[in-house]
Amino acid sequence: MANSFKLSTASSVGTAEVSVYECPTATSTTIIGLTVANIISSQILVDVKINDGGTKIHLVKAAPVPVGGTLVVIGGDQKTCLEPGDVLIVQSDTTLSADITTSYLEIT
């Protein structure tokens, strides 16, 4: 088994759902950090979901991110495991309003 620590980013996420990470075939992934940064001059509300191939499950729904602030959805003691084909999705209530950083460990 090979272990690889990786980083994925998405800039200017807005009102459309954005897939910030998709777990590859024959891979298990542990999300070790997911941060949403507000990049505009008003508060935003964000949704973070996992799509497991048919069902979208919220990690947070309409979570507020203040002006100049960040929301740590996953980090510290909390981790999230993904299976092949699972997709991590982020969406804001405001156009071009959030930058996303995702740190993860892929095990192949």
C-alpha cells in the first residue's frame, strides 16, 4: 500500500456546487483538513456535502463564514473517510465568494 499526503484547492467558489475532491478508483482517502475562506466583504453561508454515488449528505449546511474569516469544516481531531467514487462538494450562497483548501491522505 502506498500513502500519499496531498492538497487540493478551489478558488472563487460560488452558488454552483463545486467538486473539490473525488476519491479515485482503488483508493481510500482520509480528509484531514477542509477550510473555507470568505473572500468577499459580506458574510457568506456555505454547504459542504459528500456525494456517495447517489445520496448527498451534508457535513455542514448554511454554515456562516464571517467577513475576513474561515470555517474549518474538517480538522483537528475530526477526520472524514471517503471510498472510491465519493465526491466532496462545496457551495456558497454568494457568487465567487469562497476559497477552499482540502488536505488529504490517499491510500492505494
